[in-house]
Amino acid sequence: MTDASAVRSALGEPYYETDGILLYQGDCIDLLAALPDESIDLTVTSPPYNIGKEYERPLALEDYLEWCGKWMAEVYSVTRTTGAFWLNLGYVPVEGRGKAVPLPYLLWNASPFFFLQEVVWHYGAGVSARRSLSPRNEKFLWYVKDPSNYTFNLDAIRDPNVKYPNQKKNGKLKCNPLGKNPTDVWSIPKVTSGRNRSSTERTPHPAQFPEAVIERVVKGSSNPGDLILDPFVGSGTLTLVAHRLDRLAVGFDVRSDYLDIAVSRIEQSQSAGTKLSLELF
Ligand SMILES: C[S@@+](CC[C@H](N)C(=O)[O-])C[C@H]1O[C@@H](n2cnc3c(N)ncnc32)[C@H](O)[C@@H]1O
């Protein structure tokens, strides 16, 4: 097991540290390269999509894809042999060929990981289109290093709300009382903004993960005490959820204003005493 002190001795003084959670400001490729090999149990992340958000400088598509290959190769090196990588990706325009091409079509095999499964995240609200269908999903790609030996805690993520007909026989439940396998389509609302429709968990970060999605990934693909990582941590959703669920976590971001949001979310959660008390499923 890698503890916070091993990360600190590899990366130096963090931007912020509390209770096994470390945040570093800097470029993720440099920070990943400094982490010890095979030290991370789980990486969950959403990189910039190269679509001109306030936190990115768009590159030519080829250069963007090459950059993704570089940081993903570093994620592979730092992942334990039993570890996993969950990658959230959206869509990009491809000049002359496609309006909104799913990034998984361009990146699914851009790292040495073994591709285990695609999860469709159906997120509810979104922009409405006029000349095509209104987009309502993004994907999570689930990778492992070794397809014969990886963490999967199905009971921790069973969904009691998934109903099937004829579940009872002679008055007894035929299915697992914890619920059903949550399947590869997850209907979990995105973090919304705007008057009267802003999510309670919303921060000023423009691309925040919903805590419920990340909680399902962390519970399913890691165990308490594991070391988990988000190299593009933004508002710190992964580190917040890790803290509540008793995992150790490391987050990187180039921007200190985003890391400050992460710090304040973790500190609010600490003062509210929500560690290990979130039961969303
Ligand atoms: C899609 S957002 C991630 C949001 C995050 N999932 C959350 O819940 O808030 C991508 C983040 O990557 C950061 N970023 C962009 N380039 C980076 C780099 N080279 N190294 C580290 N972070 C970077 C941005 O500042 C931004 O916060």
C-alpha cells in the first residue's frame, strides 16, 4: 500500500493536504512522471476535451490526441497491476468529417490498458439541438491492467431501484436484496447551473463531475485504504468522494483557483462530518 508520505516524498510539498488527501498544482504529465510506478489503485478523470473551455488552449486535433496518449501512458505506468482507469470523454468536431465525434472513437486504444467496458452516462438535462438530436450522454471507458485480476465490488454498487418482473417466488425475493447490477447505462443528473435549476453541489467550476457518478466508480473499483488519483481534478470531486469513502487520494490541476474550490469542498465536508455517511445508492 502506498501512503500519503510516499506521494509527498516523490512529489514534494503539496498545495494542500488533509487526512490522506493531497492536492498538487502543476502540469499532470510532470506530476505523473514523478509518481512512483505502480503506486495507484484507481484513476478516475475527465481531461479537457479541446473544445475551447476556459481551462484549455485548443490544439490541432492530432496534437491533442498525441497529448492524450502521453498523459495516459503515464497513468498506465503509475497504476498497480490490479488497478483500473476510468476515463470520461465527450465529443469533438473533426474538420470536414464530423460535427460531434465521440472522443472514445478516437482514443479508446491510445494507451496500453486493457479496455474492459464502456458505460453510457445518461445525464438528463442539456442543450437542445434543432437540426439533430439533443445530446444527453457522455461515456466512461473502464480500463484495467490485468483483465484476470482487478477490483470489482458489485455488492457495493447494486441498485435497489432497478426492478424486474416476477422477482418474488413463494413470497420470497428471488433477486439479491441489495439490488440489481447497475448495468452499463447510468442515469444520473449532471451538475447544472442557472436560476431555479442549479444543482446543490454546484461550484464555479464549469465542468464538475456529479458526486453520485464518482461515488459509484470509487465504490465499485477500489477498496477503503486504496490510493486513487485524478490528474485533472478541477473542483476536486474525486478527492471529496475519496475522503468520504475512506480512500487516500491525489489530485492535480494547473489552476490554483480550482484547487481552492476543491479545498473548500473537502473542508465543508469535514465540518459537516459526512465521512463514510453518503449512501446514494
Ligand atoms: C474537465 S475539467 C475536470 C473537472 C473535474 N472532473 C471536477 O469534478 O471538477 C479538466 C481540468 O483539467 C485542468 N487541466 C487542464 N490542463 C491540465 C494539465 N496539463 N495538467 C493538469 N490539469 C490540467 C483544468 O484546469 C480543469 O480543471
